[in-house]
Amino acid sequence: MYKTPTRPHDARFWLDQMFGARSAQTGGVIRRKIAWVDREIGRDRLLQEVQNRGFHLLEAGGQFIIVCAPGPIRMLC
């Protein structure tokens, strides 16, 4: 299954880097491999962080896609 990292400060560093990216700061999209998220910080921690920021998290093709905009989103097809 997936795990939570053993060192919380490592998770904080990883999250700060990811959400500090230009695309996250400008309402863009971030994507990460699910296996990498599981290994680095754990799904629960990522979900919690995305929810805290009011963003949206999608899963497709072995990737997590984070929409870094707090407004509503529409799935068109």
C-alpha cells in the first residue's frame, strides 16, 4: 500500500517546494506520480495539504493532478 514518511520535516520541505512552484502560485496545475507521492509524503498528507489550500486533487493514469485554484472546476469530457 502506501506509507507516511518517517521524518515530518522532509514532508514539509517537499510540500513547500511543490507548492512554491510558479504554476502553483499562479493558479496552474501540478502533477506528480502516485508512487512518488506514496514514497515521499504519503497520500493522506498530500490530500490534507491540498484541502487546506482549497485546491483540487485528481487521479489519472498513475498521476495526481493538483489544480491550484480554489474556485469550482468542470470536467468537460
